Amino acid sequence: MSTSSRMNFAGINNIMITPFTETEKVDYDSLCNVIDKIVSKGVHAITILGVAGEAHKLSDQERSEITVKAFETVAGRCPIIVGTSSNSTKEVVSASCFAERHGAAAVMIAPPKGLQFGPQLIEHYSEVAKSISIPIVLQDYAEVTMVDLSPQNMLDLLRSVPQIAAIKLETPPTPLRMSETRQIVNDDIAIVGGNGGVLFFDELLKGANGTMNGFAYSEALLEIWNHWNNDNQKSAEKSYFWILPLLTFEFQPKIGLAIRKEILRQRGWIKTAVLRGVSSYLNSEILSDLSNIMKNLSIEDKYDNN
């Protein structure tokens, strides 16, 4: 059995936030609640400890505790992918082994910051692959990693490390990049979008197998996917353009994660919208704009008041 057959990466994979208390401690009660709520909506998988989970701000102990809590909460209802990225190969190996021991379906790994394609990058992923038996998701996110992998680079990396079973493609322009990568990568390799779902429909048109993002209304993404998966492109397009104003508002640079957490707070899924180490970006004007968009969409009536 190939590693890629152990998990179907298609569909909607929610990238989990990490809730904090007012004093910036991990709020484990809110963490378990938001995981339970999102899984109950029917997402196909969740990913913990990604960029949107503020993993880089967490201690090793916190990351371990979050991993344990996530698996306890999900209780087998859907696969869990664990982000294990680090600039240190040794740390990635250790975190990936820990994730596998606790039941991870796969690990998501971005290249070490600034390490461009070449023998060292191949060795980095090869060492991880040797240490685990579960698939690896390659996170292509040049804005954060400062590593710009061309589609050919990604293909060469996949050939060198067959355990890489999926690519999370987030380097813009993602629809074009999706198309170029899909044309040269074997269909056994899943390619999914990210970036808050802003270009989700366009990515589907270009060959995406789904999306991995943390948009606060995963129900809307599921609606798009279900239409698409049932060969109803027009309905998928309609659902996408209906939710697009909120997708784009939530994914604004610098304030996007704060907006996402605020929406989840308003839904009653987490207690605070606190980001660790960051003063609130959300002034009264931004909150008013958010409220207007949500009212115009009547999104609470559709998803929260039924």
C-alpha cells in the first residue's frame, strides 16, 4: 500500500486556530469546543499546529498538549494532520514521530526558512520520511518560508521523497500555480489550496483536490465542495460568490487571523479573540465592517440560528 492511499486528502480540511485566554495562556476548554464544533459540521479532516494555529508562538509542551487534546476531542471522527514544521530537521523528526504515535493521519511540513530547493532540502524531508510511516504534506507558502519552489522543484522533491503524498499550495498566483503543478504531478498526489479559501473555486477549476484553510464558516466551504463533488459547477460557483465578501474580508493581511478568531468568538465557540504576543488589531471600524458583511449575508441566520 502506498503512503498516499492511507488518507484521502480531498475535500475540506479545517486549519485549527489556537485559542488563548486574556492572559495569553492556551485555553484548552475553548480549543476542545472549537474542534468539536468544526468536526461536527462534517469537515473531511482538520489540521492542528499550522501557521494559523500560531504554532511558532507555542512551547514544545504546549504543542504536545494541544496534540493530545485534539485527538481526545476528535475521537476518530475525522483524520487529523499535525503541523510539525521547524528550521531544525531534528525537531521536525521528533514532532513528527510524536504526532504519529498519537494517531496522526499525516504531518504537514513547510521547508526550513530560506532553504531553497537543493540537496539540503531533499535531505531534510528524507530524514523525516525515514522516521515515520505516515504521509507528508508539503506546505508551499513562500510568503512565510521565503522558499519559492517552482512546480518543477516540487515534482523533483516528490520524486526524491515518495512519502510526500500531498501539496498544500499557497504561493501566489495560486490558480496558475495550481494548473502548472497539476499538469506535471501524478494524479496520485493531492494538491489542495489554502489562503483562507479566497480563491477556492478558481483552484477547483485548475485541478485542486480541495482546500486546507481555517475560514470561520467551514459550512460554506463544505457547501461549495458538495456542489462541486456532485458535478454541479454552477451551484458551486453561486455558493462561492455568495460567501466571497466574507472570505476576502477575513483574509486581509495582518488582521485576518484576528478577524477569524473574532467570528469564532461571536459564534460562541471560543471565549476570546486574543492572539499571542499581539495587541488587538480590531478597532470599532473594523468590527463594524465585519458586522455589516455578516448581516448582508444573513450568515448567522443560515448557519447559527437554525
